[in-house]
Amino acid sequence: MDFVIITGLSGAGKTSALHALEDIGFYCVDNLPGALLKTFYKLCETSTDENMTRVAVVIDARGGGDLSGLYGDIQSFRNERKPFSLVFLDADEGVLIRRFKETRRRHPLADLVPDNTIESALLLEISYLEPFKKLADYSINTTGFSTKLLKERITKIYLGDNAKSIILTFTSFGFKFGAPTDCDTIFDARCLPNPFYVSELKEKTGLDEDVRGYVFDSEDTDRFLATLSAFLDVAVPLYIKEGKAELVVGFGCTGGKHRSVAIAEYYKNYFVKKGYKSTVYHRDMNK
């Protein structure tokens, strides 16, 4: 099990870090009460739900209570060699104060200090959380970070290779049923050889080997794939560079049963071999 605990100072980027983990497949919980950490960890540890094998939680000083129990729980996890990691986010005090003032947010601990100021609340929060910084596996100062840069740092830590952090979804569809609205880009496969006009292939789909053979056994298809592959090989890293977490690529043919299915399957496998997380969805194949 991958279990990530994110903590740190308000305004340092904890929510952005959590979103980055959610984008790469973690089940995420924000503002988990510290007293529930052990119980929640045990639920994840014993769950048979595959979604609970990668979990991230944010626990911080928003509750305003004593965090010594949380510190002890995290320390016990470490002593028992339980699988988890602790990420601590902070930033220079002046930067945190400026971020609060720019967003017109009220510091969550403002009611606990006599003057209700951001400055005093921040000093109180630092005193609450300083011990956790010493426990952290990863301590990140986000003073000069953009949201994009923080996401790249988090994904690099938990994926190893940030270049593979994007999820690629390849969708096949039939134009006669309308183009899907959730695709980032769509390619028209109606220019390729059509198995619909071959009697023994008409009732089959692009998942069948003989249909794929018919579609791919063509110089036109070879040129189509070579050109499109060259484009996607350039485009996908550029989408990642822009911080995109998922790219949905649509392939359409007339009915969404033969050519588009075969091409979508081809590119799902193509990018899996390159180390990307790729999925495929055939919207109209069985219509």
C-alpha cells in the first residue's frame, strides 16, 4: 500500500500537492482529523478495494487541537515499519502572509490568537507543526514554486518519472452517432480500408484479429499510423509539460465498430509499451 500523509503550513500548497496525487491515481482525503489517522490507515490496510491501495491524506492544524497524539501515531507507524511517507510543505513567512492577503483568506487559526492577525496565527501554526518537519520524508519549501512546479515535484517523487504522469485514454466512436464531447482531440479514420463492406467481417469488430489485419494490411494505413504516431510522440510530452493530467484522444469511423476500434487499440498498446498509463474505451462498438 502507498499511503501518503501531507502536512505543513497553511498557504504552502498542501491542496495543490493533494490534487497532484489525485491526478496520478491516489484516493485523496483533505483535512482528515488527526485523531482518525490510525483508524483510517487500518481501514485502507484491510480493504479489498483496489482504489484504496494508493491513498493520500492532508492532516494539519486546521482543527486547532493538540497534535501531540498525531505525532505519536506517525512515530509509531515508523517504529512498526508500516508503509507510508510524510510530506511537509512550508514557505517563507513573508510569502505565506502575502499569499493569504492576495487571496483574502482568513488564516484557519486566527481565532486562537488574541489579535486575530495572519502573522500571529502563522507563528502559532509553526509552533504546532515544527516537530512534523523533522519527521518528514520529503520537506518542500514552496517559496519560489508555481502550482505547476509543485505538481511536477510531487509526481516525480511518487512516479519516479514525471514524463509518464499523464493518463492517456483512447476512445473509439462512430460519427453517425455524433462525436464525443470529452475528447481533447479527434482523428478521423474513415479514410482507411473499411471492413464493413467485406461480408465475413461486417458483423465482427476491431477487436477481432482478421478485422485488424484487414485495416492494417494497407499502405494507406501504414502512412496514416506513421504520421499520427510522429505527431502524438511530440504532442504527448508537450501536454505533460503544460501540466495536463489526462489526455483523451478520439478515433472516429462511420459506425464506431471496425476501424476506429482497431486504431484505438493500436495506440493504447503503443503507449503502454512506451511506459505510459493508457486505457481504451469503445463507445459505439456494440451498437
